[in-house]
Amino acid sequence: MTISTTKKLFAATAAAGVIFALAGCGQAPTDTPEGGGEKPVDSDFLPCLISDAGGWNDKSFNQSAKEGMDAAADELGIKPLEFESANDNDYAPNLETAVSEGCSLIVSVGFKLSAATVESALANPEIDYAIIDDWADNDFDGKKDAPNIKPLVFDTAQAAYLGGYAAAGWSAQSGVNKVGTFGGMQIPSVAVFMDGFELGVDKYNEDKSAAVALFGWDTATQKGSFTGGFDANDTAKQTAQGVLDQGVDVILPVGGPIYQSAAAAIADSGKETLMLGVDSDLAVADPSVAGVTLVSIMKAIDVAVRDATLAAAAGDFDPEPYIGTLENEGVKLSGFGDFEGDLPDGLVDELKALQESIIAGDITVESPNSP
């Protein structure tokens, strides 16, 4: 399996304050054009993007994918077609429309589009496809179901490990010694955050002889608190409240818009509980929650979409999976924003050392949900 790498483009989502921007390792996609590049771009090239039901303003992976597509289109001087799905029933029709409009590259955002994307790709082998957070393997035989689909997946457990360590450090400093998490749907791209988070908490306890407890998830049994979807609704708020009721002072909501429900539950509690963002730098993407966002566990979805689009435009589309890691900067921890001056002494240096150890292979973050 070829693992491609990303260029350093965290740009808007990784505002000043990001503390873990290490130089990328491995071989970069040298054929990817920048501003036209060495290879001519097909004048008929038309990239297309299809959201899941979360929509473009989810402050998470749909929005990040759109930013990546828009960045590539700006470099190419073209206008992409972007289809926003209002619900799950829109996926297949949006794919059909993308094909009928003559799209050269179709990028689907999220596992929910997997079946429809595979069906479309098999019916249109001349079109390039990419899908975010999914292997396009709906028969679970370990192989892609269509050869012209490029999975864009992320080993988020690595960055979540750092997030768990940071959350445990914050809670230990406060004296609460309790952190929690809950997710949207229980799927690998959600549970991988929770696995890494727990492992990071365990690492903090081991290193500091601490006893920070985690509520809402158990990696060993793969059981925990889930809303059953990704909507910011009463169910999500109640699920968040159930974790907050355990007395935690840091919570990790995993599932796009459900962070809004966590923020609402925190506000109702009247307590000084903080949360972690996922996918994007949440404090930057949604300043209204910056005051309760300790740090974010980020995926460079924008970079992956941009690079795949530019490569396809130059005729260099590679359908081999891309896996984002700490080493290639496909996953990363954001800065601490408003809380940078209040962190436990030495925490930032400890996190940097842990990151370096993971990249070097001295620490292996083992999640059953990692790609």
C-alpha cells in the first residue's frame, strides 16, 4: 500500500498558536502542480464535491473538505461544482448529477456516501473518485470495491493520544481528575478519536502516577456513549449531559456539529468545563466556543482534498489510499488558544516529546479503529 504525504497547508484552520508543526516526513507528491505546475492542466477538468448531511457549515470535515476543494480550484483558475446534501437520500442523486454534469473528479465527504460512491465509480470507470474517512470496502474483504476510488483516511488516534494527555493534564491540575467523551455514530472514524484519547489519558496517568478517570468510552470493550447520529439536537445534548453528570471537567465530543450540543450542555451546567474540538481547529472555525475549547484534534482534510484535486487536474491521479499521520502532518494537535497561559508547567514540552516519540516509532498508538 502506498502512503502519500501532504503539503503544509493547514492555513486558516491552523491559525497562529499551533505548536506541533513539524517538518513533513516521507516523499511528497512531487507531481502535484502548484499554481499550474510543470504539467498542463486539462482544460476540461471539472472537480466536484458532495457533502454528507452535515452540510458545508459544520465547522468540521464537510467544511474542511470544501476549503480544500476551493483552494485547489483557485489555484487552477476554475469553478468546481459542490453539492450540499440535505439528508441521506440526497447522496445517490447528487452523484448522478455530478456524473451528468461531466465531473472529472468526484470527492465524497464521509462514510455515509460509501455505497453510493462505489456504485457510481463502478458505473463510470473513466471518472476519478475520492472519499473521505472511508475505505470504499463495503463487502469488508480488505480491498476497495472500485479501482478508481482514492480513500482519504486518517490515523487520528495519534493526534487524539496527545489530546487525551493534554486533557488529563488539565483535569489533574484542576484537581477534578475526570475527563469524558461521547460520539455521534459508532463507526471507526469516530471511535478512533476515542481510542487515542483514552490511551493518552492512560499515558498521563502512567507518567505522572496520576489517577485521571475517563467516562464515556472503553477501548477494550469498544463500548461507550453515542448519540446515534451527527445532528446537534436534544439527543446529543442529553448524551453530553450524561457524561458531564459524571463530574468531568474536560469533554471530547466526536462527530461534527454535536460539539454545539456539548457547548450548550456545558453552558447549562454553569460549571467551568472545557471541551476538545475535532477535525478542524474549533476555536478558529467557531469563535463562539473558543472560550470553552481547550484544544482541537485536527485532520488535514483540506490538504488531502486539495492535493488529490491538483493531481487529478494534472493527469496524475493516484487511486492508492492516503493515510494521514503525525509524521506527514495529516493529523495534528492545534494550539491552546485562550488557555495557553494556564496550562500545567511543562505540558507543551511533554506533548512535543510524545509526538516525536510517536513519529520515531518509540511509541505505538494502537487503536482497533486505525486505518
